[in-house]
Amino acid sequence: MEDLKDFLDKFASFKKERMQERKRLGKNDYNPLLKVLPAHDEVNLHSGILKSLLDPSENHEQEKLFLDLFLEKIGLKEWFGESDDVKVLKEYKNIDIYIHNGTKHIILENKIGAGDQNEQIARYIEILNKEENVSYKDIKNIENIAVIYLTLDGRKPSKKSLDEWEIENTKNELFLKKGDYKVLYRQISYEVEILNWLQECQERVKNICSLSQAIEFYKDVIKTLINKKESDMDIVNFLKDEKKENYCELVLEICKKKDDIFKQCLVEICKSLNFENWEINYDTGVTHMPFIFKPEEKDHGDYYFAFAWHDKNYFSVRFFGEDDENKRREKIKQILNDNVEPYHKNSHFWNYASLTLPDFSCEKIKKFIEDNKEKIKELNEKLNGVKNNENT
């Protein structure tokens, strides 16, 4: 206990000194992008900015510079060719970003927080082949389609997304293969390829202040998501500076119990709100969702919306009570109506009601709950209305 108190006192002092030093140097965490959109907004923020930089027709007036740098970074520039007629489309037939020059076609699947959908990548390849009449190979036997799978950390797509397609490494070239069909494949991350690409883009336009600063703000968003911001590394720098083995042992012990510790923190935060007719469920029996904060049973039926900590990375408004994915989507659509877009298309989430790990703090979690409490009540009332109509 004495070690813990000593650690906390010294870390608090270290953090205060670091904040004063950052302030003295004129550094701050202000980012206008994060004032209008959450860091994990996959569609509007990340796909939106990536599309705008990659699109030669955008008003950054850099023509193909950013696109060429990107394709070069992932080894597709020579394959894509030098065509001036390039189209970059966002959410084209549900493809996050679709790039083509009439001959070569790129599917960029962007994954920040959403899980893979059934046959998602397989479906997009099929769209190009069947609906856009894109053949798998040209007359020189070179692939016409490339799939880029972009995630925060460079993970593989799931089998359910690929369906019958399989990743194949042939002579150090990656493909997706199904039977006799092949498409080129790249598996990249925000942490490595995208940050490196943005850095190179920034260096090329360093004399254009507006562009350089815009790229800097976006790099900051990515660093927030991957926990690599300088201001988020204080505990790492503290341990480097202190070089005390007993502190390392203490931190390792905390890390081993971090899920239990965080769950207990959520319990204490929710208790402190003193909401009437709400209950805490922290023994859910579901490993990816170990904490739920919901209205009491009498205030909802079998289906309901509630707060949940899930996948150990999100605290969000979640829909419960229906295991069948298609029925769940239909119910959410009935409740939210067509004019309200869920946070992730066809998902359990509701309209940006989600906090991610980089946003977690007692103050932010408490505010998030208070801001969305009435919305949950409203959604549950609508849900009961839908259920009553079905029963009638």
C-alpha cells in the first residue's frame, strides 16, 4: 500500500511538471477535428479525410500527389499506372473507398471499430466483377482488382468477411484467391502505413500552411486512437525516468487486473450518479461485454437499449434481446426510422453514442451517461410501441 501511495504521489507530481512544461512550450491538445467529430468516426472522419486527400479532383490542388504517394507506399503505384482519369468515391455501393482509373480498381475497406460483416469483402469483389463488369485479369494476365484492408493495427480480415476467398503469399506478393480467381491484396494499418504516408505528404506540402496543418490535425487524431500521443505517454516516460523496479512490478500487477479494475471503476461511476430505477449488471457471463448499466426490468421488456462496456474498448449505447442479426437490424430500423443513421451501418449502436478507450475518463464517462440517459428511455419507449404493435 505504501508503494502504491508513493507511486501515485510521484506520478501526479511528474504529470503536473510535464503539463507545465508543455504549456511553457506552447503545446496543447486542441484539435478542431475532434471538436466536431469523435476520434472513432469511421465514415465521416476517417473515410472522409482519406477520400479527400486521395482524390486528385479535390480542392487541395495537389492533383495526384497524395494518391501517388499512397500507392507507392503500399506497392501499387506501378500496377495502377499513370492514368489522369482517376475517380475516388466514398461509400460507393457500400465500399468505404473505391478508387479506379477505368482499368485498375481498388477496394479500400476501412475498419476503425466496426467488426467484419458476413461476406463483406467477398461481396465487394463480386460487385466490381458482376455489376461493374470488371474482369479479374487483363489481356497481359495482370490482376485488375486490388483489395486494401485498413485497420488501426494491421490485423487480418475475418474468415466470415472473406467467405471463400483466402489470403495467399506468392513470391512475396499478397493475393486473395478463390479457385482460379485472384485479386491483389494489401493489409495495412493506421499506425504504420497511414501515419508514414501522412508524414511524407506533409513534408511535400510543408510550405503550404493550411494543408500541412490539416494533415497534422489528422495525424493527431490517429495518434489519439492508437494511444501514441505525446501527452498520453506520461506513465511510460515516468517509468523511464524513475527506473524503479518496484514501480514496474506494481504497474504489471495493475495491468494483469486491468479489466477487473476498470469494471469496478464503471460500477463506482454509475453508483455516484444515483439514478433511480437503474441497475448495474457486472456479472453478464459474456466475456466481450462484462458490464451493463440499464433501466430496471419493469421499465423494459425482452428487448431494450442500455449502456455497455464491450470488447474492452467501447462504452456505448447498445441494443439487447435479439440474437438474430437480421431481426435485430429490422427492429433498430423500425425504432430509429430511416432519417436517423445508426453509428455503424446495420449495427447495434445508436447514432454516435459511443466512447472509445482513448476518450475514457471518469468525467467523460459520467457526462456520456448523463447525456444519453433520456435518449435510452425514449428508445425503449419506442421499442415497447413497436412490440405492442407486433403483438396486436
